[in-house]
Amino acid sequence: YPCEPHNNPADFFLDVINGDFTGTTITKVHGSEDLDFEELSSSRQSIEERLIEEYRNCSYSGDTRAELDRIVQDKECISRPKSRTITYNSSFFHQLRWVLQRTFQNLMLNPQTSVAQ
């Protein structure tokens, strides 16, 4: 899909992916204004099929698949922990102290809002 010189490439790429037909269909049909729903639907399917086929044929697809297979194999080798514990860098009371201090400062800096709340 050719991107017009005045068009932002990132926006055009998103339009193609999302099936926005103002940029892709009009350039393919060369200005045909009378596009009905079936033509737009079939055009969207052809866009999706073409993008899928292009991705499958490119080198990135094979590289990505190989990397994903390697990651899955590495994950299978690592034993999973028996229980998940969430740890924080600071204790609950330390966090509570800072939240209370910040809340108290907000109350003192703007008492009218605090009364209204």
C-alpha cells in the first residue's frame, strides 16, 4: 500500500491495519466513490489476508517463531516456585506513614476543598 507524501507514515500504517478504507481502498480503486458494504468487507478481508501472507513470508516471522520456541523451552526447564509471595522494598507501615503524611499536607494546603469533600 503506497503512502502518499502528505500522509503521516505511522497513521497510514495504523489505517491499513485497522482497515480504514479512506487511505487504502480509495488508492486501490482510484477514486471510485460508490463503494458498497460488501466491497468494503471483502476489501478488508483481502487486506487482512495480504498482511498475514506478507508476514508469514518475511524473515521476521521465522526469527520470531524461533525466539518464541527458545523462550518456551527455557521456561519449561526452570521449575516454578511453589508459592508466589509478593515482596515490596518498603514495609506496609512505611508506605502508610508516607500516604498519611501526604494526605495531611493536602488537607492543610487546601482546607476548603477538604471540607467540601
